[in-house]
Amino acid sequence: MKKSLLLLASVLSMSSLNAQTEEQTVKFRDNWSIGVNGGIVTPFNHSAFFKNARATVGIDINKQLSPIYGLTFENMWSINTFESTAAFDASNLMLLHRVNLNNVFCRYKGKPSLFEVEALGGFGWLHVNDAYGDKDANWLSSKAGLNFNFNLGEKKAWTIAIKPAILWNVTQFGKDNINFHSDQAAWEITAGVVYHFKNSNGKHYYSNGCSHLDQIAALNATISSLESEAAGKDRALQNAQKTINDLQKDLNDCKNKKPEVTKQATVTENEYIVVFRQSSSRIDALQKPSIDRLASFMKNNSNAKISISGYASPEGNAKFNQQLSEKRAEAVKNILVKEYGISADRIEAQGKGVGNIFGKPAYNRASICVVK
């Protein structure tokens, strides 16, 4: 018997240490419960079980430190069966360690099961009134037993428990001998109702956040989504870099292209084209000769008028392209008026948004000047 008790104490200590290192409660006020108990207590041997049984009642206060390990402060009173004025002839105040065997052997899934088994054990103070006609006596007591718990309700706020256990009067205070003898033991069989107070997380049971499988799965799904999004952005960046390289090549080809020289001294065409860079309404120096030829024609033909139509390529939204086309038309008009002195009333400038005059979209970044 003594070896069995030492083994049980070792298991309880190891389980409690593992529970405390594995998971911790968030707030001190979380995971508390209170219960009431009632049943019988009867001598362990040498006596008839039911004939010598007497009623016992009590209360307990519980603190759950992890899904595996918890503490219980319990006080049980035995109904007096001796010739004494006291209603209760014994009071047993104990500190008990509880280990949830379901959660030891099956991983805790974030919510109590309908049925659970707990092993418990501990020590306490047993006070006996007028023991066998003698004066009051105080004993070091011990208990080992099981709790068969039925967790009820959708919120698991209530537990009904059946609690078989063995009690020992280990030693009387003031004496040196400590003995877990069966002659000083008793059966205690009780049933109880426990209410679990609401925690700061809104639940009535232990919860440890991200340790639950469903939450881990949700986090993994979020990580996968972020990885896919990052891969998509990488592809978009590569495509944008390719577009930049192509535009840079076109720009270099344009810069390296030699201008064609014509022997024609006078302008015979009635259409002039001024080309712009992407998203710009600024006139490059290479486009100034075309405007210069147009200004010369206007000075030599005082009755001529000009219609300037600004265009944009299809990149960007419609509102931006409309505004850009207007700025391009006004840019050509401003040079003719300010630098060449052409009267503004001879020039009509308007933006026409995205152009489709040229087959290649990029060529439509232009202002078309038509002489009337």
C-alpha cells in the first residue's frame, strides 16, 4: 500500500510539472469553479460497509492551471453518529492535486469532452470532535481517488461528478509515527455538482489560444495565401521590368535614328505632327523643327488658321488621358503664340483623349496640327 501511494504521488508531481511547463493560464481569475458534494464515508475493513456508513457533505473550490493539472481546496464534514452535541463529528480540510487522464493520453482539443476521468490525491487536516469520548483530536489526513466527470451543456459550464476515494488518518498531530494502515482508512463515495465561472475569453473552460488544431490550420491557410500573393507580385514585377526594358530599347532606337534631310524649301503638306513621351505634355527639342515649319507657313499665309488636336495612348484611365490630350494640344499652341507671335485667335486647340490614328498605340502620343 505504501509503495502504491508513493508511485501515485510521483505520477501526480510529474504530471503537474509537465502541465505547468506546457501551458499556462492567461489571467489569475480564469479557470475557477466551485462545487458541492454529498455521499457516505465508511471504514475500509473489519466493518460492514453499509451498516457502519454515515453521511458526509462538503464544498470544494477548484483552480485549473492547465488542461491536464488543477488544484482543489476541499472541506468535508461527517454527520455525527456519536452521543455528542455537535452536528458534525469530523471536519477534513484538504489540498488536492488533480490530473485529467483524458488529456494526458489524448491531446486536449480546446473543449472538455462529455465524459472525463481525473486522478486526485493530497493531504489535509482532519479535526475530530469528542473522538470516542476523548478530547478533540487533530490528524494529518490523506486522500487518493478518482473523479468521473460528466460535463454538461453547450457551454460546458456544469459538471456532475462521481468521486470514489480512500481516506487515511496518517498520524495524529504531536506524534511521530506516520502510517498508511488500512485500519486507519475509510471509503469515501460522494457525488457532486460543479459550476465553472466564465473566463476572460468568454468561455467556461480552459483555452490556450493558438494551441488548438483548428486555429493552427487557419494560420497555415493565411500563410499559404500570403505566399501566393507574394508570388503573384513577383510575376507582376517581372512583367513590369520587361515592359521598361522594351520602352528603353525603343527610346534608344529613337535617339540613335538619324533625321531625314529634305531638299524641299516650302511646306506643301497641311498636316504637322508633334510627338510626346509617355504621360508627358512637354515638347522635346527634337519636335521643335516641326513646329518651326508650321510657324513659318502661318507667317507666310496670314489668312490660314490651324486646328490642333491632342491625343494620348491607351495606358491609364480615361479621365487622365483626356486631360493629357488637352495639355498636349495647348503645349503646341503656347509655343506658336509665345515664341513665334502667331495670333491666338488663328489657333483652335482641343484634346480628344485616346487616339486611334496610328496602328501602334505608342505613336498616338501626339498633337496633330491641321491647316485649314
